[in-house]
Amino acid sequence: MNSLKGHPKGLYLIFATSTAERFSYYGMRAIFILFLTQALLFDKELATSIYGSYTGLVYLTPLIGGYIADKYWGIRRSIRWGAVMMGLGQFLLFLSASMLHTPGWAHGLMYGGLTLLILGNGCFKPTVSSLVGQLYTPGDKRIDSAYTIFYMGVNVGAFIAPLACGYFGETGNPDDFKWGFLLAAVVILLTIVIFETQKSKYLLSPDGKQLGVLPDARQQALSAEQAKSASAGEQGSRKWRNLGILAALALVFGTLFYLWLGNDWVSVGIFTACLVFPISILLDSSLTKIERERIFVIYIIAFFVIFFWAAYEQAGASLTLFAAEQTDRVIWGWEMPASWIQSFNPLFVVLLAYIMPAFWAFLNKRNREPSSPAKQAIGLLLLSLGYLFICFGVKDVQAGTKVNLMWLTGLYFIHTMGEIALSPIGLSMVNKLTPLRFASLMMGLWYLSMATANKFAGMLGGLYPEAGKEKILLGFRIETMYDFFMIFVIMSGIAALILFLLSKKLRQMMHGVE
């Protein structure tokens, strides 16, 4: 259907769909923390907690959405209804921002909008990601570059969104936040139009069959060996045994997290799910030994990815507050809106997305290309270096003094290099290591690590220094921005070192998948 040098046209439909959907998500994210603190007048600790809960649940619900897509709806229906729910959620945020003078309604509509955005994203995110890999035959060398192209689509939307939604929403007048949310709602409607009008024409498998119509679990029958592995009675008994094990684990882990976190039920739920759901996959009797080891690789790397995204996702919370309050954004007499700085990262992604794959190809020709686990470790190391860079900018700076925009720009540039080394390669790795019958569900589990990371990011963001409030982490007193940023330098640096040491063993467990 396509030359080996090109890509299926379906990839570019997915690119366009993801661009529109990510515009909606990142446009809202660019102004959300400012909306909470400047319009709803929440303090920074509460605002970052809400932000962390929202972004954490955004990455938790793909686990449920992936299961529904695999078993019942199929990918196409999940994408459609996910986009519809997200559009309604953005519209409720518009209504919330339109009722600032009636706080009860404003708060209620805000939480209602977040709920619909979370549920809609859960249906959309894992399905559109897993669809990319299904455009290619197993072992196709183009898959890594396909995920990089897909990732560019995500970041084109993420680049434009803060500029547009920030321009209309962040004007200095709290009443104008509503226009940013309304713009995000309108753009998500484009997602539905683009996808629904073009899906049958372009979403085709390598042999020309329609993709995403039937649930993946119905398309992949178990092999004869797997089918004979247990009688119907044994399978039923094993199913109830597994449910009992999972229920017991959920109770134990949930209790432990409750004792640690108290009534923060969102955190308790996310952290418990992060431990219990991966075990549920491993209990499946149809898995072969090799499949099990490959899934273990995904789990181990997903654990380290938590530390990456917990530091990286400060972009929408603490780094936006830092941009608004402690960064000199005046350029030739014009002050850049703080929300616009969130466009730096996706702009760098679009630029570097051409360079990084070429760099990996250069190393590959010389048999020096790192394995997928090693690339994840490189991503973590670069993240640590990004925070170390900004530490030089804020060290010994007096409270209330604004630092040059160069320091935040440099942080985002270094972080972007780390993101490209880690994120698209991680998506590709999950696709290549996962049995087809678990495609969307395993992508949901990959995003579950990001759910944990985002909630963790919100908790860490609550340590942002505030006058008159004592912030302590593991006995370490956080009084300055230098103290705050050093948390991420140390955390991601240690995670990178450990993952580097494990990468050789993980490559062996991948059993030939590169």
C-alpha cells in the first residue's frame, strides 16, 4: 500500500486528529493553574493539588478506556465518544469561568468539567496511541519513526494551544479566562469532524482491512497451545482465584496508602491502581514465558518513567507559577503572558523531532545505538540536567527578584531533549512488546505510570516556596527556589543511574525486540 520509505496515510489522519485533541488539552492546561489562583482565588498548595489530581486521573482513566476499547467498543467508537465528552468538559469550564461572581456554581461547574475531561481522555488517549502501531506489520522498522511523527502531531497542538488560549484567556482580567476554555471546546469539535469524515478512507491495515472497528481482543484468537492450557472449569476457578488475589491486594495497598495520605482519596486510588492493575495482567493464564518477561520490561521502565514525568509535569503547575511570579518576561517593552512559556517545550519538540531520530540512525549505522531502556535512562539524565541548569539561575537570588527568561528557556530545551529520548521510544516499546490482545489495555497501563507521576507532581508542586508557609520534604527544609529545584535534580539523577545499570538485563528480557 505504501513504499518502505513512506508511511501509511492513516498515520497522518492520526497526526491531524491528535493535533486538534492536544490543542484542547494543552490550551486548557496552559491557563488552568492561573485560573485557579487568579480567578477562583485558591492558594498555591490547593491549586497544585487540584491540578495534580486532574492530570493524575487524566492518565488513570486510559486504563479503563483501554479495557473498554479492547473488549467492547473498539478503537473508533472510543475515540469518537472520548472527544465528545472532552468537548462537553471544556464547555463546562467555560460556564465555570463565566460565573465567578457565584462561587458555588463556578466551583461545581469546574469540577464537573474536569470530570468529563478525565473520562473523555480515558477513552481517547490509549486507543489513538495503540492505533499507530496497527498500521504496520510486526517488525516494521518504520514504527519508531511513526511514533515520533505521531508525537510531533501531539506537540504541534501543544505549541499552538498556549499561545491561542493564553492570548484570549490570560489578559489580566479574571473574567476572560472563559474565552480560553471556549476556544479549547471549539477545537475539540474539529477532532470529531476530522476523524469521523476520514476514518474509513485511511485507517487501514497493511493488507487493506479496516482498523479499529472490532475490539482487538476479538481479533486475536488464542493459539492452540494456549487454548488447551486449561479446561473451562479450571479457567473459571482461576478467574475467581485471581479476583480474590486482586481484591486482597487492593484492600492491603489501599489501607497502607490511606494511613500515609489520609483522606486524599484520589491519591489513594491512583497509587493503589498503579500496583494492582499491572498484577492483573500477569495473572492471565494465556501469557507465555517470553510474553511475561517482555511485560515485566514495560513495568520496570514504567516505574522509572514515574520519576521523569513527576519532574517534567511541573511545567503546568510550579513552573507556570515561577514564570508568572519570578521570571522577567519583558521583551523590548512587551510582557509575554506566563502561559505562553508552555509553548516553548512543544516548539522544541517539533524542531528536535527531526534531529533526534537522525542521531539514533547515525549511531545505528555504527552499531552504537542505545537500547530502548538505555534511551529512557538518557531521558531521565537530561531531565536532571535541565533542573540543574535552572538551579544556577536561581542560586543566591533574593526573594522577589525576577530572573532572566534564559534560565527557564534553557530548562525547557534540555527537558525536551530528554522527552524525545524517552516518551516516543516508550510508546513504541510498549507497542512492540505487548501481545495484540492486550494492546489498548497495556497502553492504558503505560499511562497509569503517568497518572501516578502526575499526582506525585502535584504533591511535589505543593512544596513550592510560599511566604509564611513551612515546606519540608524528608527533613529537608525548602525555603528557596534553589532548594525546590534541587529536589528534581537529585530524584531524576538517581533514577537515571539505576536505570542505566539495569538496561543490559532489560534488553535481554526483551528477547530480540529492539
